Amino acid sequence: MNVIWQQDEITANDIQDVLDSQGTPRSNSAIRTTLAAMERKGYLSHRTDGRTFYYSANIQRRFAENTALSYVRDVFFHGCTPSMILRLMEEDKITLKELETMRKHLNINLE
């Protein structure tokens, strides 16, 4: 989805080129199978121009992020957001600058 969100429309061949350039090559058939599954689930739609399918995202990145985070929070942390955040902070080394940025963000949202 990251590759698709970066474009208004994209073909399977274009996706393959991007993935190859990122060092994560996939076969064209694997990409097309994944695109078809994502379209069946409603995440993508396509238009055709001759024999070429141009895919575009039906969901915004923010919606997908929120859905994934809510799932992880509910399944692994029993719906407790602070527990999830604390666990992430235990695993990830956070710098003082990052902590300060988080504190400022929290202060803005609490005012």
C-alpha cells in the first residue's frame, strides 16, 4: 500500500519496478495476485486502458494506520492504549529530543 499511496495511479509493472529498486523484489504474478486480493477487500480499485490496469487506493493511509493500531491495541493490550505505548517505548530507544517532542504534543492536546 505504501507504493500505491505515493501515486495517484500505478500499474503492477510500476509497483514491481519500485519494489526492485528498494531491494524487495517480487514476481509480477505475486504482485498481481496481491493487487486482486486487495481489490476484492475494497482497499483498491482499478481502471483499464487497453490491457493495462491502473490501480488506486480506496482507503487513506491514516484510516489504515488507525485500523491496524486499534487491532493491535485490542488484541494484544486488551484495549489499553497506555500499555501499548509503554511497551513500544520499552522496545525502542527513544532520545531525549523525541521525548521532548512527545511531551510538547501531549501538552498541546491536553490544553
